[in-house]
Amino acid sequence: MASRRDQKTSFNCGKTQCEKMCVTLSSPLGNIEIYGCETGVHEIKLQENAVLQNGTAGTSALCEVCDTSEGMTEPLKQCAAWLQAYFCEPLMIKQLPVPPFHHPLLEQASFTREVLWTLLRDVKFGEAVSYKQLADLAGNSKAARAVGGAMRSNPVPIIIPCHRVIRSSGQTGNYTGGSHLKEWLLSHEKLQKEKLAY
């Protein structure tokens, strides 16, 4: 697991600045960078325009560490383990804790925060909802456009599964890193859910 300790960053964690670390995973979606501190995960960055591994979802997906390094924080370990399970053994993610988050967007009261937490809590692996349905779940049926903004702001994609939010027409819509990543994730979940049903 490539792990590096960045110098004090401008990421403000309340009264003090966090000492942010980065862990890089090699995944079917290309490299995934996880940033966090002792308190929690700040953000997950997907590789823009990644070439997808094997071109298909559900075929013995691999997610492994790029290098090993000492001193990784517990939230980063939990996040890496969760993502590895998501790609390789989806049945295991129910048994793993969701890593703690430490990002202002997920801590301060707002409609965006409500939408993201609702998505994490209510839309399960292999499911999809429309922007309007998610607005309804979050308590404001007229806020489908604001839900789209919340999806664009999501600092921790995959774990907070904004890829599961699609257009009412059934089209996938936009996604961080490209719509092909969203399509891969939806296909991966559909195939894995079908396997688990047997």
C-alpha cells in the first residue's frame, strides 16, 4: 500500500490543521488515492479517464496495494480494507465497518450532507435510485437538481455510492472520472448481486 505522510496541509479539521496521509490502491478502475488523517478519511480520488481492468466487471476483480509502508492511520486501513472487499469479496463489506469520515461536507449540517448520508444508509449494493427518488428519501421531493450537486460534491465516492444514482430515464448520467467508471461499478454490483443470489 503506497502510503505517504504529507506535510501539514491546508485541510482544516476544525481548530487545527490535519496531518494528511495518502494511500494508493491499484484497482480495476485504475489507481485510487485515499486521503485521511488520524480522525478519518478526507477524500477518495478516482483516476480520471482510467483504462478499466479487463474491460469488464465481475471477472475476478483485483484491488491491491501498490507498496507497503509503515504508519498508516486506522481510518485509512479501514478504508483500504473496505475498498478491497468491495472489488474482490462484496459479501464481506456488510461485515466491515464504514471508515470514519473527516470532511466538512460530511460533518456540517446541510442538505448535501443529508443526501449523502441518506444515500449511504438507504441505497444498498446492487440497487439504483433516480435523483428524484433520492431527493424524496432525503426529505425534499423538489430538490432533484440539488441532489445532482450533492453527487458532484461527494468527497468519498464508491463508499458513499453516488454511482447508484441515475437519471429517471434509466441513463447513468455523469460521474467523477467519467461515465464509463459509473457503468463499470453498476455492472460490477449487478453481476456480484446475481452471484450472491445463487
